[in-house]
Amino acid sequence: MRTKILRARGNNLASQAAAEATAEDPAPTAGPDFSGDTRPSVAPTEKTIRPLPRPEGLAPQENP
């Protein structure tokens, strides 16, 4: 069985918009473009805090 794709006839606003969008848009890139992003960085300003060392004589628990 063959499937035939029918083309829309007349002025279809949705098809015109889709055709214009594909004609104007550049090729897709590998990821988003952040070149216009002016938001401040969310990187931490302090050093990472590490947990305190385990007190002497306190061994880690073992799973049975």
C-alpha cells in the first residue's frame, strides 16, 4: 500500500508561517546560544565546605 501526501491548496496561514520560519532560521546548533545572556553567574562565591574529620575511635558502620 502506498501513502500519498496531499499538499494544502490556497493560502494557508500556518503553512506560510512555517515556510518563512524555516527559510529565515539558521541551521540548528549543538546547543543553546547564550551569547546574549546578561544575567549574573550563579557560581558559588565561597569555597566548598568539607565535612569535619571523623573523631578518633569512631569507625564507619558496616552493613551486615
